[in-house]
Amino acid sequence: MVTGPVLILLGPPGAGKGTQARLLHERYGLVQLSTGELLRAAVAAGTEAGQKAKVAMEAGALVSDEIVLAILADRLVGPDLGQGIILDGFPRTAAQARALDALLETRGRRIAAAISLEVDDSAMVERISGRSACAACGEGYHDSFKPPRKPGVCDSCGGTAFMRRADDRAALVTSRLTAYHSETEPLIGYYREREVLHAVDAMAEIAAIAGALGQIAQDAIARGGKEWPAAKAGLTGEPN
Ligand code: AMP
């Protein structure tokens, strides 16, 4: 079970949650837990949960709380989470947020920071439909914004096979954005009330966003996952 700080990344599909979680992992050793990745692995493995999840994922809808919570609970007992975790794509519903709080509370823990990546919906379709990733190491790319330095060759591992997610087709992006606005966006208020919300402009450059998130992460690590002091609220990149 996780003993370090627990950070959450909120934001619509295409906001850059995966990219930023990966950078936080590289820089601070936080373990990136993506429920989307865990679900895609379950689908690929053909487990019972994976088969059920596949139907919702192919429709651009949310997978049931029951399945997502079971998959995440299995992962949270991993022995590798001591440095702390960055949850990418979880929670996505109020029920998931409450379940996470309840789970942490049993260990006397709280969320260290919930970071909302704020973006314009209109830019998300272009961002998502250009995405790809190296099939070997998972490094993310974008046709327009971040192509590999040498065309067709992964910058990180030299791999030459690239994948595109099935649900990144433009036709599904609108459904995924709708699910975000109706189910997940209300969590911004939930975490603001708990004084752990940090709103970050995610239309900025990747490096600038990473800088803002790095400060939040460093602070959370320094506090060892304890509650954010109320006196710090209100500053940019801090709870508001
Ligand atoms: P992502 O990789 O985070 O964009 O997730 C891909 C898809 O997996 C989503 O469109 C949902 O169908 C499903 N999914 C991922 N995380 C969750 C979650 N926390 N709750 C419900 N569905 C999820």
C-alpha cells in the first residue's frame, strides 16, 4: 500500500494527464497509476472485467465504478508505491472520489493534492486525434506537437512501431468529453472544498505545465502526504 503522497490529475481527455504523470514519475519517482492503462491491460488480457470494460470504452463512456475500483484496489497493494503515487484518470466520478477517500482514511491518509489541468474543449479533438505512442516503451507522441526527432523512430528507445488508441478517433472524442463534463468535472468542487485543489493552465507549453506540477509535487513530497496547510491557499498553483 502507498505510504508516500497521493496526487490526483484531473482533466478532460487530451489535457495531458498521461504526459505530465510520466514526467512526475521521471523527476520525483511518483508511481503513475492510470486506470485507463490498467483497463486497457485487462481488455488485452481478456479477463472478465476487461471484457465488460471494453464495451464502455469502445463507446467512449465510463467503465462502471465497481470494475474500476476493483482494478485499482488490486494495484494499490503493490509493493512499489512507497515513493507516492500520481493517479492519472482516477477518480472520474463522485463515487470513485468518495471510495478513494474512504480507502485512504482507513490508513489515516488524505489526498495530498488534486491538480486540475484546465484546457479549452475546442483544442482537445486536434490534440487527441494526433496522438500515438511507441509500441515498445510507451513514450507518447503527437503528429503536430511532438513528432519523433527522427521520423518513425522513438526518441526514447529507438523502437519503430507506433500505436494509436482505438478510442482516440475523432468520433469518440466528443462522447469522452461529454462524460468528463457530466461525471468528472464536478470533482473540481469536491477537492476545492477539501482545500487540496490546484488549478493549472494546461494550454501552456508542456515544460511550463511540468514546472507548475513539479512545485506542487515537491511540496507534497516534503509534507510526506500530509494535508496542505490552509495558510498557503490562494497562491498560483496552490489550492484555490
Ligand atoms: P484514459 O486512458 O484515462 O483516457 O481512459 C480510457 C477509457 O478508460 C475512458 O474513456 C473510460 O472508458 C475508461 N476509464 C479510465 N479510467 C476510468 C475511471 N476512473 N472510471 C471510469 N472509466 C474509466
